[in-house]
Amino acid sequence: MFGIYGPGHDVARLAYFALYALQHRGQESAGIATTDVGGNIMTLRDLGLVSQVFDEQKLRALPGDMALGHVRYSTTGSSTWENAQPVYRSDRREIALAHNGTLINAVELHGELRERGVAFRSTSDSEIIAALLSTHEAEKIEDAVADVLPRLRGAFSTVVMTDDKVVAFRDPHGLRPLVLGMLGDRYCVASESCALDIIGARLLRDVEPGEVITITDGAFSTRMVVEGERKAFCVFEYIYFARPDSFMGGTVLQGARGRMGELLSREAPVDADLVIAVPDSGNPAARGYSRASGIPQDDGFVKNRYVARTFIQPGQELRKHGLRLKFNPMPEIVKGQRLVVVDDSIVRGNTTRQIVQMLREAGAKEVHLRITAPAIRNPCYYGIDMSTREEMVAHGRDTEEEIAAELGADSLHYLSLDGVYEAVGVTRETHCDACFSGEYPLPGTPGAQDKHAFEHGLPLVRA
């Protein structure tokens, strides 16, 4: 997400480039909403990547003093046009809204709104937040947010734009990231600091969990709505999800991922000839593993830079085809070598299994997998679509040897959870690692609704 109050700036173009930097966070759809102060909100959104949805003509058609942008990665509701964001509603007030995360009480809130006669155009939980705010009786949007925020449960880093301000808020547990930045004398918010870098903005700080920030012309105000909740920032952001050049909690992720590789070498040394990464997410850790072990590193794969990430694409069939387009092993590098293959994580195992097979076919003598995350055994209900337990390769396999055999590798080692926290320099007490540990920080989480909970029998009203 990205939001800015920037009179005098080409805000649509700023939003475009910010979303371009955030493309790794979602590849299903993209959208930008703009408005002049006191004017109507214009929204343009569609399925596809940022560069596919927008061109010069479309950006020129989005003038204004404020802009709100979003790239979508679905965790509630299918990848359809109706579910693209920013969400637009015009009930008691006109708003555009962008949301990162997942509500775990969405079914309950949806039912309450339907009983009040509120209609929905989408099947995502994001429109539930938008409907609660657009129908709220408070005169000021920030007062509406202050009333609604404590009723929401789950992960919700959110940005709302009205005709006169941009309001950003974060769930009381701080599950998903959100930062405040400054461009000249104007303020903006974004999911990651890399979005600020690309437009020349300066990172000021994180939006605090439970905080509401209101951005107006050259100023911002802040209000703590919920305090004292257990902090639970997603540790998987450090491992994979965020870009390596982003700052999170004062940590540069590139450095943290390199330290993960160093710790992997300490935890799981192996007699090998060469360290290679599964690009690009494994690159920093592979360098770290090579530094710590003394085993030389080289590029074992050529990556097609024009193919999207395979993990984040929806649907197993797309993941299979995406991998065949994405990586090409280099026989002249890997043939006859005992390889240490470093990657960030394994979820279903299909990608990793094919990578091992491709390396074998290219002549690798041995393939030793080293992964900078613990074994993923539990679904995420807070904004990462990690499938069901039964689909995960670690499900029902208690040892690393069993998983290695399933993947066709000579050996496998996951970085310990303690190793992850040591590398990042943070503690479990303020983070969520439920996908690894099964310990969900929010009560009632395992009873959360299915991703497609609203897609059976709910009429869609196209705008």
C-alpha cells in the first residue's frame, strides 16, 4: 500500500512508482485512487501487474492532491476484478481504502453489516472495513476509525483516503508492516521503506500498533486507539516477504538474511564443493553461508527476470509453469559438484522438488538443502496464503531426513527458530511465528474463516 497527501506533486505518478517498488507484495491486481481536496475520488484498478494496469494515459487521467495505491495478494476472496483495491465506497461518506492483512472475525462483521442492509460489491474482508467506515455516523473519518479499529480482529495495516485527508492505521498487534515517510514537506505512508526510497521520500518511523495517523496539508496528527496488546509482528516478513533493501524495526533485511546464512553454516555444516542460491530470495543467505563455511559460491541458476515470483501466484498449476519459465540450471557450474543449495523457505515443496530434480539432471553429484526458516507446518491466518497443513511438505514428516527424501535431496536442514531471531536481533515476545510453532498470538485464530467464505450465495454488484 501507499498513500500520500501531496498538493503540488504528481501524486498518481508517485503512487505508481511506489507500487512498482512494492510489486513483490502482490501480483494479482493493482489500483490507484486520487482526489482533489473537496473533490470526488477517482479510482482505477484492474487485474495484473502495476506496469500492465497503468500507462501514461491512465496516469494523466488521475489528477489530484492525494493518492492511494494498492497491489493485491489475495488471502480472503478470489483473484477477481471485484476484489481489486483500493476499495471504493460512497455511503454516508466517500472513501477509498487499501488493506494489507486478514480479518479473523470477518464473517461476524459481514453478517452484522448485511443485517443493517449494507450491500457489498466484493468478497474480500477489506470491503468490510471500508463499509464500517463509510457508513459510520461520526463526522470525522479519524473518529470513525477510532471507533471501528477495536472491533476488528486480525491483521489490518490500512490506509483510507477521503476528500480532505489520508488516514493510516495498524492493528494493535502490529502483524503487518506500515511506515510513515516524508517527501519534501509532505507526508506519506507505505507498506515498506523501499517504496519511499524510489520516490525520494525519507523514512520517519513505523506506524505503531494500534495507532491512527491523520495526514493533511503539510502536517500529520497521531492518536493511540488501542495500547498494551501483545505485539506480534510477522517474523516471515524478515525471512522472505519483504524486500531485502527495506528497513523493518530498524533492521536492514539484507544484512539479517546474510546472518541467517552464516548461522545455517554453523548449525548444519556439510562437506561440499559449492554454495548456490535459489535466486533471488536465497541470495543474501547463500553469501552468508559461503562466508561462514569457506565453501566458494557461484550462480547455479540463471533467472528470467521477467517472470513473477512463483510462491505468490495463486494456484498450483501456475506455480508449476512459473518455475519452468523462471529458472535454468547451469550444467557447466553444477556438474559433478556437491552442492549446498540455499533458499528462504519451503511450503508445499513442489518448487523445491523440481529444483532438486533440475540440478540432478544438470549433473550435480549431491544436493544439500539449507533453508533459512524453520519447517512450515501451520497455516497463516494473518495475511499470507500458506495453504492447509495437509498440503505442506513438512506435515506428517517429523524429521528432516524424511522431508529430504520426499524432496529428493541428499540432506536438508532448516534454520532453527532461535537462529532466526538471533539473525534478526529481535525476540519471540514481540513477534508472530505461528506458521512454524503453531502458537497463534490472537485467541480464536484457528477457527478463522475459509479464504472463500463469502463466495457462495453472495451476489456481486459490479460498480
